[in-house]
Amino acid sequence: MSDTVLIEISAGIALLTLNRPEKLNALNYELIDRLLALLDRVEIDETVEAVILTGAGDRAFSAGGDIHEFAGSVAKGVNAAGRDFVRRGQQLTHRLEAFSKPVIAAVNGLAYGGGCEMTEAVHLAIASERARFAKPEIKLAMPPTFGGTQRLPRLAGRKRAIELLLTGDAFSPQRALDIGLVNAVVPHDQLIASARALADRIIRHSPLATSAIITAVTRGLNMAIGEGLLCESEQFARLVPSHDLKEGLAAWRERREPRYAGR
């Protein structure tokens, strides 16, 4: 497998960089498969506590699916298009959404189509002031297929999401912030540093508690409130016998910094 996605691990953070800058980091099948494989790798790597996802070059986070490759699958019929493109893309966004460690998108440029859908799926996102977002699939006479019709309305609200989905209009990082698609907008040259600073604020806490919160939120969003509260209780129950909860309580009582072990 090639270097369509680069990986760099330091200080508990895995930086994953989509690496097709000459194609605006378009999501071809090879890149998606590579990213999925790297996510599998870093999830079981005990030295990694958080992930930052960004794009190579100064122009794009990702301009979306690779249309030339996708068109070839469409030409083969509905089964091939569904298997090769839709299922693969939905697997990627679901993997990001349900990942057990925090994933932060550092959106450095265009985040169109599938690039926007990855931003919707990750737990947190910071946008460069140069970022630009769009849901342009309607211009190809199709709906989004990596989860955009489902996640964007949950983030932005039904009417705002439908406007973006039906017009295909590009929108600014400030609007992305206003509708809840990103957590912050920062100067371009501070993007990765800002994402690392956010990751550092998270990984000082117990990784078990971090994972429990991600699980409870991700699962609970698709449940009725009663079921969601049960999910929350189950995540807490898993931590009751843990070293980290005992350590957190002891550190609070003793007025010292906790020393978490992730167990």
C-alpha cells in the first residue's frame, strides 16, 4: 500500500495526513483503505491517545471522492457503485465517528463532499481561516453518500442542512463554526499547533474516561433519552473497578495531579 496517507506519532498524538495534494487529497479507494488500516493500527497502539487528521499541501483538506474512479464504478452498475464507493465511504466515516480515541480534524483548505463528511464524523474539528466547505454532490445529480444527509442535519439543524445540501453552495469557516461543524477557526499557520493544543488538553485525562464519553455520546445520539441514559450508566459501570477512577478520586482528595494508567 502506498503513502496516500502519512503517519507521524509523537507525544501521544498520531498525525494522519491525507497525501494526494496534486488531486486536492481526493478520496480514492486506495487512500480510504490506507486510512482505515492506519486507524486500526493507532487504535491498538497504547502510545497513541489522540489522532489529528489533516491534508497535505495548502489547498485542500479533501475535495471529496475521486470522481474519475467513482464514475468507473457507476458505469459498472448499482452493485459495483454501492460496494466500491458508498459502502467504503460509509465505513470510513462510521469508523471515525465511533473511534475509541478522540479524532480531531485540522481542516487546512477545501473540505468538499467526502472531505466535509469526514469533518462531520470526527469528534472535534478546527478550521484554518483559509478553509472552505461545501456539499456539492447535488451538482452531480446525486445525494451525499458518506453520511452527509444524516450527520449534517444532526449538527446544523434540519433547515440549515437542507439548504446546504440542496444548493451545493460553498460556505466559510465562520459559517461552519456557527452551525456547529467545527469547534474553532484559527489562523492558517497556527492550525496544527492549535489541534495539538486541543489534543493535549484532552489526553491529560484518563483515556478510559475519554473513551467512555465518546462511546456514550456517539451511541446516545441515535437513542431515545431513556436508552441514552442507560448507555451512560453502562459506561460509568465499566469504570467503577478501574485503577483510573480510583486514582482520580484519590488525587482529588489529596489535592494532587492524578497519575492515570489507562486501566
